[in-house]
Amino acid sequence: HDLIGHLVAGRTPGIPLNALGRAQAEATAATLEHRPLAAIIATPLERTQETAAPLADRCRLAVRVEEDLVDIDFGEWTMIPFDQLDRDPRWQAFNRFRSGTPIPGGETMVAVQARAVRALLRLWREFPSGEVAIFSHGDVIKSMIMHFLGIALDFVHRIEISPGSRSVLALDEDSAKLLALNLPASVREPP
């Protein structure tokens, strides 16, 4: 969407995909349409719904909403430009110590990780041998991956989850394996 890199959108509704986002969604759909998907899951925000829609259309599956995978509640920082946030010592502390620094008026990263992992485990129990495509948000995806890899949330900046990218996590009775991280959508920039 057009706000990426400029400000913290968080859970703000009404932010549609831009042309690049729509192209990435189509590329993701083309990549995944032949997978044996049991379900397509997205957060309630428009941008994840729009990203999931092309795949759902191609696979003839409905997009199921999962509230617990929604973006972080950034509280007071929602819709604040990054250049302004960079001057806020609380923002600096949050980015140095994610596991212990609360977001003013928002939620902690530990709470984000807990709800997202709970949702992922619920989906795994529902579809234990099926593939599920989940459309969520960068830091939420990072938090789930970090949980299963045993990486502290304070190292969140060491993992990249780009807009429109794919990561693959395999869960089974005994373990979790990260099979792919931050695979780019194969698209050309729209004119």
C-alpha cells in the first residue's frame, strides 16, 4: 500500500493495496494456485483481504478471517510518520527491546506473538495434514517464525518479511521447520 515506509498503519482500516500490491497478490496467486490448499486465511484488514482474494478466486475457496493474526495495535503511534517516531525515545526503546517495551496505548510484542501463535496452532489442529495460506502482516509473521525458531523478539530486525513476500513454516506433532523465508513475489513494477 502507499503508506509502507512512510508511517505506521497498524490496524487502520480503509488502506487499499496500490498497483504493486495488487500485482504481488496476483503473482502469489499464480505461485500457489496449484498447491493443495485446505484453507485461505486473512486478517480482517482490507489490505490482507485484497491480497488473499486472487488466490481464493483461483482456488475457489472462501477467505476465512482470523482476528488473532491482525496487525499490531500501535496505539498512539498509529498513522504517525516514521521521521516523527524516530524522535520519540519510546519508539527507539521499542525497537531495541521489543520483548519488554510496551506500545503507548497499544499492545506488547509478547502479546502479539502469543495471539498469533495461538491462532496458528488452532489452524494446525484444524488442518493437521493440509496446507493453509495465511495472509497477515510483517511483524506478526516475524513473531510466529521467531517463536518456532526459538529466537527472542528483541532480534526482530534481523529477519526481513517484505510486503508481498512468502514464507513457509511446516508444523507437525514433534517440531516446526522453516522451509522458506521472505520469498519475493515474482512481479514487475506496474507502470
